[in-house]
Amino acid sequence: MRGEYAKASAYLAEVDRMVPKEKPAQEQIPRGGTLVVAMANPIADIEPSTYQTTEESEVVANVFETLVTTDSQGNLVPSLCERWSLEHGGKAVRLRLRPEVVFSDGTPLTAGAVKASLERSIRNSRDSTPPAFAPISGLSDYLEGRAADVSGIAAPSEREIEIRLTEALPIYPALLTDGRTSIAFQAPAEDGKPAKVLGTGPFVVASQTADRAVLERNDHYRKGPSRLDRLEFRASLTGSAIAEGLKAGQIDLARDLLPQDREAILRDPRFRSGLVEQPKKNTYFVLFNSTSPVGSNAGLRQALANSVRSQDFVWGALGRFALPATGLLPPGILGHDPGRRQPHFPHDKAAEMVRSSALELPIRLRASVHPILQDQYKALTSALFGNWAELGVEVSVSTRTMPEYLQSWNETGGIDLLVGRWIADYDDPDNFSFTLFHSNEGLLRGYFSSSETDKTLEEARHESDSDARERLYRKFEDRMLESGILVPLFHDVDYRIASPAVRGLQLRGTAPWVNYPEVGKAPSAAGPAADHRAGGGIIHVPIAGVVRSLDPSIDSTVEKGETLPNVFETLTRQTEGAVVIPWLVSDVTAENEGLRYRFRLRPGIRFHDGRPLTARDVRHSFERLLQDDESDTRWPLSPIRGARQLIDHEATALEGFHIVSPTEFYIDLVKPVPFFPALMSEPAAAIVPEGTRRVSGTWRDQCVGTGPFRVVSFEPGRRLQLEKNPHYWREGYPRSDGIIFRFGMSPEEIRSEFLEGRLSIASDLLPADVEALRRDPRHGSGYRESPRLSIYCVAFNVHRGIFTDPALRRGLAHAIDAAGIVRRTIGRLAVPANGLIPPGLLGHSSSSGRGARRTGPLLQEESVNYTVSKEKREVAAAVHPLFFGEFAAFYEELTKAFGEMGFAIRAVNETMPDFITHQKNADVDLAVMRWVADYPDADTFVNGILQSDEGILGRMLGSPQIDDLTERGRSEVNPDVRHAIYRQLEDLIARDALLIPLFHEQVYHFVRPEVEGHSLGFALPTVAYENLSIRR
């Protein structure tokens, strides 16, 4: 990247340096003992070739292993084989077995044993042939008894297995990750007992019933014996029973909890550290039966499908442990479209479509519903059916048990829709499409299949190019969604909650999901060590101004910039040294000569309500801001392609925003803007969850961010109470327990309550009180000050009224001794200004005063005498409320100076909202105003104040010449050239006397002795509040 922001990786390193790295003590994982694992559904079958449920696969994968598996990123890696290769154009696969692998009885794993195992599984699964077996040559001859073995499975040597296929199938190695292809050895029967089926996995089966399975350690396991002696799976438990068992110490590892029980358990300190999470490659969905009289009605399907706004009720019903789905394919699977937009019909339109379906009202549907959606996820199912009931469609559930539900996959008569889930057997989109919906072999072909989609899926199976395959699978998904056949609901976020005795627990994306061989169990249930880090307490902060809304997109004020970043965070952030660094993103990269910026979100960031931060949330936040007519801070996003169309309501989608994955996106610009990452630090560009309309309430309602604090209560204009975010992504922060901001406090109130110890910090004091406190030995040591990137000025309305006369403006600008007034009334708390741009930014010059830019004497019409000689005139002014309080003495002298020049200033506002309104409307003669940098670049002062359309004073000061220079400064990469452009702007401002620069503010704080971690910076917020704590 050109310019200062080329070093995004260095910014990331700087962020990392800001976060203390507390090295955890090495965890000691004990050996021995029994781990008790709870499950909701029965364990009816643990035969590797015929198991059906997720619970059964978890047990099976601890005993049996596949030839090929996947790593944590979903990439194919060897398991029982050490390598593989495609041969004969993809019509054969050759696998080389690992040496020294043995079954649990010590029998060596050989190519002959693998062939025998695969043939055994083919026989056992003949009624539901796994996708890995269907394309093998000689399969039908073997199953029909015409051949003694499968001719397409050969063992050329002791350690080589060759699988020949009936057609070229480049995806075939992925099919071998299916647990039903696990390698098993049927040991000879002994003493009249049934023959045992043995595996190569870390455990062996000791006993098994539908309600309980016990596995014991395999001492012959190739990676070494597991730490545990045994695993005990207790099945067929309700969510409530699992919760009670965990709390009573009878269960060590829990899942499938009811949402309310889960949240209650996680509030218990004993279990909070025992939570582990992992995105799961599955999808919950509604599938209409296209062959039933009701399910075949296309209008009804589309009405019901598009009346569902999944994010609304998924988050509400399931919380952080579910990700709203926009399609059939989950994240991490080729073809998943992370940016797909869901159409949504308003209630009235959906209801009219239902009435127009030519079906008698109320329409009654019979549904097959997965048991988990009737128990743990009942709240979501009820919300879905309740939504449809409001449209005149009643749904009754026809299946109550798991066997009944599974039976309905094959026997679809009398069923109008299926509400179920599918968990990947292997990590390929083929498993979510061909396996389910192909006319010949699809498990759900009784509900939907077609020759059109068959052709698409068959083409995708035989395509070797991943981009081409992705397009084909998205085409298939689009067909399912547009027809209303499929309603995607959500993807699971898999989790486990462990008892305090469990050690070393991790979750993975493939069966058996839990790292059981590495888990240990302590003999006593001692919880984790308490955190003895110093800190805590409540920080009390006064604010002279007021905050009337917590919505970051509505009006941009210094007060909101000081408070809201504690709740809502941006993609980038300004550090105390006015350097912009990645924040919610881990890195920013410029591409295509600065016309494109690529962002990657940090992993593990969650909103206050638990949902994960994704690229969809960023897109929604930007589109929400650009379409908000109440906002006066949309201009930082204006360089994005398509932003203007959203602002003008000519589009609803941001053309330049492209989602690559849930954690990666790129943004295309209309023109290069070298400081674009800095614009992303503007508080109005804070990220809120997808679906947020207007921010209000608390973190439990519609006021949800990712910040270190979350909202407990808010009294507009008076008080904001924040509490510590216990799940903040920066480990160890915030240091305090909460913050209370009090608004609208006068300088006298701030001084009094600070001295009485009721405030932790004091600022916005009268200058005389600042000097008195600095000399007070009790408080002088707690004084901090820092320059602020700000400008206070008098801005003339050059487009209407008396100050359209440039000669008059020049005379006033020459006559008003702003620097003298600053020194007399404010002292050290301000630096007299020579221009618009403050020190430290491109375009600033330290040359003394406006006269330095003028050559020759003033013209007669610009002289003081010319101005004074005129009749005294009243001028209407929008005056920042700070000039009625902290800077009242300065304002008094300023108005006196204007009076001596023949002008009586009349303030037309009393409050901040009125001040902002008059500035926007440009219905005053002048504005006595303040501007604080949104980001550390001169553009925030030039574009933010002067630009005709976007500047806060654009309607008072803007001109084509200013706009041209502003645009040139924005798009120029060379810092020397940018500096020269901004100097031209400053000269233009001085030549035409567009404004009178007054001063740049010094921000300061007095800090109570018990407050720790305080430092001041240039940017807003002036304090990193997450660093503060109260010494105990």
C-alpha cells in the first residue's frame, strides 16, 4: 500500500503490543478415570457402516478411523493412509497405508483387511449406499451375487489399496472422509459369543445399549494410549436432565441444553471456563414436499419462505450458539455464499400471497420435525410456526421420536414439509446436494428432485476446477431458494460445557468432535484458580455536553465520540499517538492502485449478546449508515463505490462491498483515497449486528456492540451506565467493573463533585479553576494534558446576508485579536490558531497569523475605520454551547470585540441539537463553532467542514474551488503534494476571510489518586477507558 497505511501488518503488531500477554500456567492433564458424556438422542447403532445420527457418529469415531480425514481448516489430510493419488484421469485412487497400524486386538492393518472392511460395509449399507461406495466398479455385481468380491477394490501389495471407479470423480478422496467408510475388522467369534467388530481408534467398545455406551482405552492405539480409562455416553436425556446432571456432578461433559438452562449454567463461575465452541458444518432447514398437494403450491411456498427473516428469530430463540443460514451450504464448504441476501416479504404481501394460493383457509400442513427442534430448539420452531400462523397457515407435527422422523425421509406420504438438519458426512458440497437431492440416490429425493438440478449436480461432481464447481453449487442453491422449496434456518455452533474436573478439552470440526484421547479428568472437582489481578471498581466521568441518543449513526458530537466507542467499535482505531491501526480487523491491504482495500476480521470477536462478528455485520452497518437520512456523518463512507446511490435512495445494496468469507471482505472505491483506513475509525462507522434498525435500550435489547463495556441503562441527556463486557475479545480488558457518564454538568458542579470524591475524573472546568487545582498539592499530581486535533473558529456565511461582502470579512478578520483573547481568558488550555488545520497534520503551518499570508496594506474597504464607521448591526449566530460554559469568558470578550467593530452577535440557540440544526440549515450569519478530528488526517477538517455537500459548514462556506482542492487532497498519494494542496486551501481561506481561526484546544484531565491506567491522547475518546481501574 502506498503512503502511511502501507504498513498494515505493522499496525497489527502495534495492536498486539497494546494487549498484555499473560502467559497461562502449563495445564497438568491427569490420567485415568471415567468421563461421563451426556447426549440427547439414543445410541441405537454403532456399526460403522450403518449408523445414522450425530450421537452415534461421535461414539463410532472414537473406535473406528477412516482412510482420509480433514484438518481444522477443512483440508483433506491422510488418516490411516499416509498418502494418496488420483490415476487414470480421476477414474482410480491409489492409497498407501501407514506402517505399524494395528486393530485393537493387535491384528495388523493390511491392504487385504481394508478391502475386506470396505466390502463388508458395502454389504451392510446396501439399502442406503454411502456416496463413497456408489461409484466403485463392480459394486452391482457384488451386491447381486454375481461376483465374490468387488472388482474395483484391489490390494496390489500389503500396504497399497486401489479403488477403481465407473467414472472420473476428482472429488472421490473427500468421499472417503465419510465415517461409514471407517475401517473395521470382524474378529472370529469365541465361546458362542457374537463376533466382535474392532477398529483402530483410541477406544474399544465395552458395552452398548440405546441409552448407554461404554468405551475403554485401546492400548494398541497408534498415537499412544488415551489419558482416560474409559468414556461413558449416557443417551436419551432431555435438556433439563442434562443440566441437572451437570450441576449435580453426575455428568462431566454436556451439550444439547435448553437455552435458558445453558445461560444459567454459564453464569455459574464453576462452569464458565469450561465452555468450548466450534462452528459446525451442518444446516437446519425447512424442506417442502414438492409432491404433496399443499407443498407443491409454488405461491404458498414462496410466501412462507420469504416471510421468514431468519436472523430475527434465530438470535432471539437460540442466541450465540446458532448462526442464521442464508443457504443450504454452511460456512467452510465450497459454494457457501457468505454475502447472499435474503429476500423478505412484508407481512401484508406474504398474507396476500397465502390468500391467493387457491387453498382453503386456514391452510393446514403436516410436518416431520427433528426431535432436537422439538426439545432444545423448540423456541425457534415455535417462532417459525407462529410466524406462519399469523399468515393463516397452521402446522401440526406428525413425528415425535427419532425413529419416526428418520422413517419420514423415506415414507413421505401425508407429509407436507420436513423441518430437519443435515450434518456433513464429508467436507464437500456434494454431500449437501447430490447426497440429498439427486433423483436416483438422494436421501430426500422423495421431497424434491428434478432433471434440471440433477444435471447441475452431476456436472459439479465431475468438475475439477474449484471455481467452476462453486458456480454450479450456487446455481443449485439459487434454484432451491427461488422456488421456495428450501427455507434455510441456521447452522449450529457446536459447544460443550465441562465440569470443573475436566482438563485439556478442545472441540474440532469433524467426528468425534471432542479430542477425547487428550482429555483428562482430575480426581477432585476443584475449579480454576481465581483471578487475583488488581483492578475493578466503577469509573465516574462527567461530561459538560449531552448525549441524547446511543445510535452511532445519528449526529456526530464530541460527547458521543467520548462515550460510544466504549460500546461500539470500528474496523480501525486511533491510538493515543494519532496513529490509525487495525482494530476489529487484523489487517488491511490496499490493492489495485488504491482502488480496493481488503479487510480480515479478527477471529473470536463477539457482540455483547454472544453472536459472532462477521463480514455481513460490517456490510449491514455501512448500508444502514448510508441510508440513514438522520445522519450527518455519512461522508466517511462516500468514497465507496455505490455509496452515493444509497444516500440518494437509488439503491439498497452497497455496490462496492464484497464478502469473500464470514471473516474477509474487500471494498472498491470510486477513486483512490490513501487514508481510507483512517476513515474507518470514524465512530459513526461502528459495527452493529446485521438486522439492527435503530439502536435503543440496553445490551439485552437493541443496543449491541463489540466494545469493552455494555449498556445497563441510559437516561438521554442525563446519565449512561455501562458494565464490564465479560466476553471482550481483548483478554484482560476492561480493567474496571463499569463506567457511569453524567451529562450536562456545569463547570461548577464538576469541580465540586470532583473535590468531594464523587467523580473519578474532572475536565470542562473554568480556566481559573484549572489553574487553582493545578496549584493544589492534593490534585496537581493528577493533572494530565495533551493537544487535541481540533479547531475553534468563527465561520462566516458567505452565501447569504451581510457577510457575503469579502471586504467586510477581511476587515473583521484583520481587526479581531483572537490570540490575545485566548491568552487572557484561556491561558495554557488552548493554542492560538493560525489556520484551520491543527499542528501535527499535513497542511499545517506555524507561520504567524493571517497577516503573514497577506502582502501589502489593507484596502480602504478592509480597514478597521471602514468597519467601525458603519451603523451597528445585529448578526445571528449559531454558538457552540461550550461558549456558554467553559469558554464563557472567551466568548464574552469575542462578542465585545465584534461590538467594537459595529456588530452585535445574537446567539440563536441554547442547546447542542439547535446549534447543529442551524449549522446544517445555514440560516445564520456566522457560526462560533468547534470541530474535533474524526480521524488523524487533514481531510477531516477540510472535507468535514468545508466541502459543499458533506462538510458541516459546506452550505455556509463551500465553493467549487474548495471542493476541487478537497478532492485533489483526498486522492493524492504523495504526502508532499498533499501538504501543498492543503496549504493552497489555507491560503484561499485567509485570502477570502472565510473564517477567523481562534484556537486549538489542549485537552486535560484531573484524575483522582485511586484511579490507575489513565493517559490522554489526541483522538476521541481522549481516554482509553478500558485501561482504567480503581485501586483497591
